[in-house]
Amino acid sequence: MPLPAGPMLPVGTPPAATLDSAARRPMARAVLPAAVFVAALAAYRYGIAPGLLWGDSAEMQILAAIGGVAHPTGYPLFTLVGRLFTGLPGGEPAFRANLLSATFAAGTLALLVAFLLRRGASAAAACAAAIGWGASFTFWSTAQRAERSTRSSPAGAACDSARESCSG
């Protein structure tokens, strides 16, 4: 019986490819979601609405800048975090309120990638899912303007990740 070429490994040692992918997995879980966040925020920032909009978006922009209560349910999380964002230097307050939505949307995509990696998806599949969801019409359009629906997406993704961590 011929011996295999290459270094001799102890019995029960997995092949090198398995070791390499296992060693890279924790790194992918840490770095890939952060990279997706930065890339998504840059993409959303490129097309973000530069100033005051109309309708509900205008209401959210104004309330983020001056405080107050929006139409029911009031959206307190958006208003409070929006108040912090509009206090940042640079640009109009309306633009910074729009930037808040873009940040929430990018955070959602990062959490989606982290969740999919934890569930065993490959890095390519997780990134493809994030690109598909992040570039969909509705998600993209709400990331470009002050919209209260983007603030709930990271919360839902975080709850899914936390439930998955606790169950297994």
C-alpha cells in the first residue's frame, strides 16, 4: 500500500482545508459584518437625500432636530437617537437625520451577515443575501431618507441573533 505524499499527520487529524476554514471562521464572523456595514453605509451615503424632504420623512427630520412627539406611536427611539445624530457637526440637520436611517439600514445588513454566518452560511452567500436585501427597492429607498421603519430592522435582526445564540 503506497503512503500518501506530504507530511505525516497523526490519526484523526482533519485535512488542512478543514483546519484553514475553521481557523478563518471566527475572523470572518468578526470582520465581515463590519466590512458590510462600512460598504453599505458608503453606498447609502452616496445617494442620501441632502436636505429637507416632505411628508413623514420631513416630520421625522424636524422632530429629530428639535425633539417632540411624532404622530402615533411617536417613534421615541428614532426621535431620541435622531436628536443625537442632528447634533453631530457637518451638514444640515435634515441631512443628518437621513444619515441616521442610512446607519440603521447598514447596521441591519451587518447583523444579517453575522446571523447568516452563525447559521453556517458561507461568507459569499451571506454577502449575496445582504446585497440582495440592501439593494431591494423598498429597503434602499427607506435608507436614503429619514424613515422610522429602518430603525426597527436592526432590532429585529439582533433579536434573531440573540435567540439563535441562546438556543444553540
